[in-house]
Amino acid sequence: RKEVEQDPGPFNVPEGATVAFNCTYSNSASQSFFWYRQDCRKEPKLLMSVYSSGNEDGRFTAQLNRASQYISLLIRDSKLSDSATYLCVAHSGGYQKVTFGTGTKLQVIP
Amino acid sequence: DTGVSQNPRHKITKRGQNVTFRCDPISEHNRLYWYRQTLGQGPEFLTYFQNEAQLEKSRLLSDRFSAERPKGSFSTLEIQRTEQGDSAMYLCASRTGGATEQYFGPGTRLTVT
């Protein structure tokens, strides 16, 4: 079993739709969690941090459930420019060890 | 451009040859990571430096792989006796001590023939 698991997709959604991605992690010692975005043939870039209290950045909402070891990302009012792969990331060992999920591919269709 | 840079961007080598990649992090970043990414997969952690000290190394990193950061600035990743399974994108990332966001370089794409 992978330490961080994501549904690889692809998720094909129409513009304006709301889409949710899920991620589970198996290492209960994981301390911090993030969502990164990776465009095709580009390097990953931080999208947002994930907190138990939930955090929102414009159309994006991230949530952490430590009891269930589950992370989510919600994208509202999808734009064509949201098309990318979304990577779930867990840090452990004082941020020394970083585990990425496989990534979930999103394609927003006109 | 003051971002993370990696050289070379592409490397084609024959099986059994040694290769070395270089990463220049953002100048004030003292934390540095190396990852490997294959098609359809997320980046796979290889190793972590804090200044010049290599503090974490993945069990996936075989003896053929070695990384250094001699002066706490740039870093090199060497692969000895390359195998076809080493073909991948090798990514470097850096961050400051007080931050959690990593900044990635563009990567070095290795093809072993």
C-alpha cells in the first residue's frame, strides 16, 4: 500500500463545475499536508496548505481529517486553466521526509 | 531569474555509464531536496539536505546513487552504472528553514539507452 494514495483520474468536468479530490495517508506520524499543482511537463508548484480547521483560497478549499487520515481539495467554478495534475503531499520527520501521492489529473472541458 | 536551476535539462546516456546532475537552489534557501518522477507518478523522495548535511535518504536510493552539497549551496546527484530503470525526471527543490513551501527546479530528464 502506498503511503499517500490518490485517485489518479482523469476527472473530466465542464467549465463551472465543482470537483472534489480525495487523498488518504497511512503514516499517522505525518505532520503537515499540502496540495501541489503540476502542469504538463512542468515542475510542481504549491497550491495550498491543508489544516484540520480547513482553509480556503478563492475557489479552492482544503480540509484535513486526522482521525480518518484523509485530505480533500474542493475546486468550485472550474476554469479551463485549472486543468492540471493535483498532488497530495505529506511531511513527516520534521519536514525532512516528503511523500507525494500519485496525483489526480483534472481536465476542464469548455 | 532567481529560481531553482538544474543542469543539464536533458541527458541521454548508455547503460552502465555514470551521470551527474547539478542543482542550484534559491540563494537564501538552506534546505534542499532531490526527487525522481516517472510518467504518471508523483515525485518520489530521494534525499534531503539541511545546509551541507544530508539528513534523510530514501531506502529506495540504492548504492549507485549519491548526493552531495559540499558548501551548503549547490548540490549534485550522481548515478553510477546507470540502468534503464533509472530513466526518469530528476527534480530538485529548495526552501528556507522557516517555511514549508518547496520551490522546484525544472528538472533533469534522464534517458538511459
